[in-house]
Amino acid sequence: MVTRGKSRLTDKRQRGGTLMEFVFIAPFFLMMLVGIVAAGNFYFTHNAMVEATRRGARFAAMQAASSPAGTVRTTVGCDTTGPQLTAIKNYAIYGNPAGTGTNLVNLQPSNICVEYSNFGVAVGTVTVRITGFNYNFVIPGISKVVTMPAYRTTVPGESAGASPVTCP
């Protein structure tokens, strides 16, 4: 049956239907949006950890592990006495040996471990590990501390600090 003079849009029985649909759908949509942003932040942190170990290991391969530079060195566990240890950790965290700049993921020097295995000029390897890093996963109403897995990068020994700074 067709009613004249009334359209479906002005029918009083249909008023508020859109508002009710919004009330039911909006919370799920917003939770999904917040979840996507939180997962993106978590993935960014994972990539930053991988990049920090890679950057630190490449820098460590060019630095002296002992004095005099180029002397073969092996450490069991984390190195605590290397002459360039602070510079290596700073390079992994900040991207420069001075330790200036932005620490994007709040990584601490205590989370970074440098290990040498028969490391010298063009021999052995150096490993940079990140352990014990805690990520605060926060979504409104849910807060959880996630202990990130250990990240590790191993590279072969290169100059081990024995090359001159400037080439003739």
C-alpha cells in the first residue's frame, strides 16, 4: 500500500534508528582503531630493537675491543671492560658515539650486551644483544608489560680499531 504525502525519511517510527546504529557500532570501531595504533607502536618498537642491534654491531666491528687496537679478544658473556663499550652502547641507542639525540624507545645501556669471539682485525665476530627490555602495551582499560625477546646481531671482525681514522 502506498501512502501519499509521507516519505520514509520523515516517518516518526524511523527516527533515531541511525543514532542507535551508531551507539552499537562506534565502540567496536573505536576499539579496533585504538588496537591498530597500539599494534603499530608495538611493531615499531620491535623494528627499533632490530635496528639498534644491527647498528651497534656494525659500529663495534670497527672499534677496538682491547688495547692495543687489533689484539684478538674473547669475552664470555657481556663485556664490561672494553675501551669502546660506552661508545658502542651509545651508537646502538642514539646512532652516535657521544650519546646525544633522541632515544625513541627508551632503551637503556644496561639492556645492551657486547660479546667478542676471537675478535681482531678481519677475524672473529662481535655480537650485540638486547635483553630484558620491557614494553608497556597500553590500550585504554588494558595495561600490560610485555618482556620483549632477546634481539641479537653478529658480524665478523673488520678493522677492530686498528685502521687509521683518515686514509692517506
